[in-house]
Amino acid sequence: MPKPLLIIKHIAHEGPGLLEELLEKYSIQPVVIDLSKKEPYPDPRGFSAVITLGGPQSANDRTPEMLAELDRIGLLLHENIPYLGICLGMQTLVKAAGGKVTTCLTRETGFFSPDGTPFTVDLTTEGLEDPLFRGLENSLRVFHLHGETVTLLDGISLLATGTLCRNQVVKVSGRAYGIQSHFELTPEMLLSWLKLDRELQTLDQEQILDDYREIQADYVRTGTALFSNFLQVAEII
């Protein structure tokens, strides 16, 4: 029997989004663990790959839950288990690999920077050659919701950059990726986050919804292609 896919949640309302639709398409039934409900992080060696979602915690937290998560990520890196971390999931990856998580000089929230420039991630030379971005454009529109960023160390590849927070997509070892932005975003998720997230509530919510509608078709294509590429790298599809 093939090993199942493990999805790690840090809070109930940050779910897999577009990824869930893709898993349904391929009849993949993941094991979902919600750490905010005190569900223990299982041994990653029992899974084909691990996908870790975002959340309000910090990789710098010294809680038993965060320390256990960092330990598990260290184990999967040692075992070369495919990993995809989104937002906080990226930060825990970098922290477990020996990098640092620091406060952003400018928080990245929504689809546009404070000066009105659209948030994008721009692929580096390594990113252009990496299978994670197969078939995608060199520059991709993104949605952000984070106040921390990462500092890399030797051995961590930078696959995409941003203007305010430079380190946007990273790769640790052969098949472990971290993405700072939210390519998994769906309309339902955005509506939920607008109701629950205090940072988003400081912005014009109708404008955020309009911003998403304007790029939704391209955003869905990009997210679906990226997650499909990861599942292929992980040899799940």
C-alpha cells in the first residue's frame, strides 16, 4: 500500500484550498492534522509527503507544539521526504533547516503593497529551472498575509523573490519547498479570512474581493499548476 499524504494545519480556518480540489480530482485522501486542536504531529516517515499550511503562530515560539513540529521537519529533511510549506509552513521549514525567522520591515498583506504595487514573486535562475514552476510564468501575482520573513543560510536555494520581503520561495535539500504567499487561496477562504483576520479587517474588504475577482482565473491556474507540479515531484501523481 502506498503511504498517505500528510497535511498539517496550524489553525482551523487555514485549509488546503485549491490543493483540496486537486486531491479530490486524483482521489487522494490525505491525513489532516490540526495542531491548534492539540493533535500530535505524527512521524513523517509514515507518509509519502508532507504539506504544511499557514497560521498565526511563529516558528520562533518555544511552545511544546512548535518545538515538536520543528523536530519532525528536521526528521523529514534527514529522510528526504517531500515537503511543501505555505507561509508559516515555509518559516518552520527554514527554521528547522538552521535558518532564521525575523520580523518583516514592512508587513505584506493582501494583493498590493502600501504604495499600490501588485505583490508578485519573480523566479530566480534556479526557480526557472526547478520542476515546481514547470509551465508557469517568470513573474506571478500573489496574495500575502504575514509579518515575518526568513533569512537563509548556505544550502537553501532561493527560487523566487519579492520586493518588500525578498525571500519568497525556497528549496531545502532535494524535495523540500517553502512558499511565503498563498497560492492555495479560493474565494471561500478569502471570505472566511476577511471575517476572522484582524490584519485584513484594517483594509478595504470590498476592494480586496474585487482585486481577487480581477485575477481569479489566472490565480487558480497558477495555484493548480504549482500544486500539481509538487505532487509530481513527490511522485504522488
